[in-house]
Amino acid sequence: MSKKALFLFGMLALAGISSFANPSIQKWALEPRWHKLVQYESSMWGGVRSRVRSPSFFLAPDGRTNPVSELERTVQAMSEPVGSEPNQHAQCRFPARLRWLKAVGAVESSKLPAVECKDFLKFSFQGEVQSISLVFATGYLSNPASYFGHPLIKFNLPREKVQTHLLDTSVNYGAITPPDENPFVYAFKGLFGGYNATFTNRQFYYNNHAYGEMELRDMWEYRLNLTPDEIADTVARLWEDMGQFFPYYFFSDNCATAVTQIMSDQTGASLRSQVLPYGLPYTLFDRLMQARRTDGTPLVSAVTLLPSRQTRLVSRFRDLTAPQRDIVREVAMANKITDRYRALSAEERGPVIETLFDYYSYRASSERDAAAFAELKRELLLDRLQLPPAKPRSIESPDLRPPHEGQRPLLTRLSGFDSKTWGSGADFEFRTSYYDFLAPEFGRPANSSVRTLDTSLNFAEGKVWVRRLELFAVETLNLSQTGLPGDGGRAWKFIMGFESQNLACNNCTVFKVEGGIGQAYRPWARQVLALMLDGRAQTRAQGSGVLGLAPRLSTWIEPLPSGFWKLGLSASFLDYVDDDAKGETLVRAESRWGLERTWDVRAFFEKNVDERGGLGVSLYW
């Protein structure tokens, strides 16, 4: 007997005698669309089970595991009389199911009771959603849960009725966590499914304020090329999911996988990575740009930058003349209106006011003493009202590129090296995500590095050993983009994992937790310099200490304007404060050639007791 026949037999057995009386119900219950609407998945115990945890999502008592029973009860509920709360009628609670039942002929509109679904009509803007976008919020390094970015769904409403995109509807998916959850409890529950997740909706203004104005994250809007029926189906499907509970796992069942699943179901496009076993927001947008409709047209019709407050400030500041920039700096340093500012003509003063207003709004978003800027902002606003209206100016940020143009997150790299201790050897590197300092900064926080399971295997003299296994590593330079007070902050890093004590040994693995703090500068247009003080706690190996300090100087340079070539150099002196052994000078130089999304070439030199240099090819998946 075939697997399909066995599956059908099992479903019929579960359905009970009543379903045998209606063969159509049995047939429709096997339809892939029905399984997508109720979100049935194969169960490890056999049969299927919906991933929705909320009992309110099901109409039949056994609806979570019985597609036939749930379908039969749904068909019945659509025809039931309307009670005192019309919004609770099945037609209002499950509009996506209703649309599908009508399409397959399971129900007839003329035989259904008329129901006014006010809540759903409000959510769907009376059925007038013009298009749907997916929005990518870039990573936010002050919150580990946001390092990899975040996707949103956005309903684009008619502009003759809603004047700005800020009043469009946004749909968000996230874990439901207590506000003051212990970080260790948060990590444990997130890894092992201890949280529920749900969909919520609100005006896009709130997400734009949280991400773009307060967390200073650029967002990229990907408008989808959907038919009116697909738009209506997607809106109805999201309404059914709103407020329902779903399982949440950091890596395998998260915001990216939930949005990916919905959009794959609605469009028929394969948006899940064929390589990665985990879900990343980047992968969703990468796959979106590759997806095509059945007629060959792209699934994405337009990509638009939604700049953060910081990006708007930087763009306006760069557009000023040199004297205007000097006056902005003067006012920002004094925190008051200066004589040079007052001497500006009306034409010169307008761009300066706009830049200063953005600057103080930016400062207020990141500092506790925001009230100190309120009076100066009021003066600037009053001064602006005395000037003639200015033409709206678009934000030009040619150095910002969307995430789908960046390198893919999974790294494999094979390098050959030559070492004083080991002679010729090979180094195989593997990283599950995400990017390092030399990667092109497309759709990612600039001057930062986020890496997970960054592993290096060494092969030499017939031996194999783990040179490095960093479980988690994040570093950001918080570089000032304008040189104005308060723009930028302290550079910092955190690394946890295993590594060989030095390059000369192969059986000297230590576990380390390393942190650092410092300051970064931009001496020239395409160079960054960082002065850091690193500290580490590690297990002891071969006479090393346990607690170490390492002052470090690092620089990154892009010799070419195109960014095709980038190199980094780092030098530090590691001294163990709890051991009398002499410290070690650590040096690493690395160069990257290439801007391709799937490969680059790297050359490197390292010194840590031993010295080695090599050349490798990277592949990104």
C-alpha cells in the first residue's frame, strides 16, 4: 500500500463515521492548501499536528491533529446563525478558510448567513490594501536577539486615504517574554522552546519609531509583486494568525522562519534556504530577490531604503558646505545658538537648522539627558518657522546597500599556510553566521563583526587539530559618522569559545571569555583606527595564566573606492596578571579581495609564538 493511501486511511479512521458520509470533505482535507491554512506538519508520532498551540484556533475538539474533523466542523460553523457577537462568528474569525472553502465549492455564498465582520474589515482596511511589503530592520548590537536583523510584514494602504507610509499597517512576529527576564533563563528558554510567539499588528509608525528613531536601525522595504487575490488571501491568513500562540526557538522557529513560511505558502515561492538548517532574516530577503512568478516576473517589484534618524543626520551633514558644517559643530559643542549661526542668510540657515534638528533628535534618542536639548530644539523650530517653506529633500546614502547584495551568512574557507613550526599545512574554516570586519557592509551595521560557531581546523605533519572554535563573537566600533559630540560611542567586543593557546602547539586548547573596550577613529576617508583594552579569563595551559590583559591597536583600510580590496591589521601585547611568565606579542594581518556574494580571496599573516602566512578562498552559502 502506498504512503498516500496509508495517510488517507489514517485520516479517515480519525475522522469518525460522520465524515464517511461526505467523501468531498475527505478529499478536501487532503488538499495542501487546507494543511497550510491550519498549519499542519508531520508529527514524530505519526499523522499530522498543527504548529499552532492556541485551542481557540481550532473549531473541532481534535482539530489540532485531525484535518478531516477540523474541516468538517469549519464547514458547519460557516453556516451557523449569527449570534450577539458577530465578530466571533466563524466567517469573521477565519476569513482565509472561508475564501478557500468558497473557491473549492465546499460552501456557497448564497446559502451563508450575512455577517458584518467589523474587526476584520478594520484590520484589512475594508479590503483596500494596495500591496504588501516585507521590511528588513538591520541588526541592533545592543540586544543579542536583534543581532541578525528582523523582518516585518507591511500592508501598503491607498495614498489618497492614508497620506504617509507611517500610517500603513505593520505585522510583527516575536517571542512573548517577560520584561525583566534573567539573561540565562532567556537564553535557555529561547534555545529549547520555552516561549510562545505570536503575531501582532499596529501602525507602521510605531515600528519605525522603535527601530529607526530609537535604535537607529536602517530598514529596507521590499515591495512584493502580488495579485489582488494573493493580497486578500495573505491579509486574511494573517488575521487568523493574529494573537495565536506558536512555538519559538531561536534558531529553527523564529521571526524569519514564521514570515518565510507565510510568504512561501501565499506565493508558492521557495523562500527557505536549501542549505542552512536554521532561519536568518537575511536568507529570507536573499531568496525573495531570487524568486520569480510563474510568468517569469520577479516576486519583488521595488526595494526602498527607510533611513534611520542617524542616517538622515549623516546624509544632511554631508550635504552641507564646509562653513555650514563648522557652524553645526560650533552649535553642537556649545549647545546654544551662536553669533555665526545668527549671521547666516535665510537660504544658508535652512539646511543648518534641519541638520541641527536631526542632530538633537538623534542625541535625545540615545541619551538620558534628552530634556537638556529641548529648549534648543524649540529655538531651532521657532527659527525655522520664520523661513520660507523648503522643498522636500530625499535622503541620499549611496554607500548603503540592501541586505540581499551582501555576502551570504554561512562560510567555508580553505587556506594553505606556511609556518615556522609546522612547515606547510592547511586551514579549513567554517562559520554558521554571519560576517567579519572585512566583509562588505551591505545591509549590516557598519564597522562591526558578528560570528557564531567560527571554527578553524588545522592540518599539518599528518596531524589534525582544532585551532579555534568561537561559540559566539561580536565586536562593534561605534564609529562617529560626523565627528559631532555624542555621535558614536565606545568600541567594545565579547568573545566566548575555545582556541589553541598559541600557533606553535596542537594540544593546548583553552576555553576563554574575552571582552574589550576602547575608542575608534576615522583618520582618513577610507581608514578606521581602533585603540582597545582587551581582557580575558581562560583555563590554564602550558604555563599560561588565567587572567590576561592586552592593549590592542587595530586598523582597517579600503585602498580602492569600490571596496573591492580591504585589509585589516591588529597588534596587541597579551600579559597574564596572575602569572610571572613573559607576555606575548600577537599580530594578525588579513586582506580581502572581491565583492561577490558567494566568494572572496583572503591572504593572512599571524604571529603568536609561531609565525604563519597563507592564502585562501572563501565560499559563502
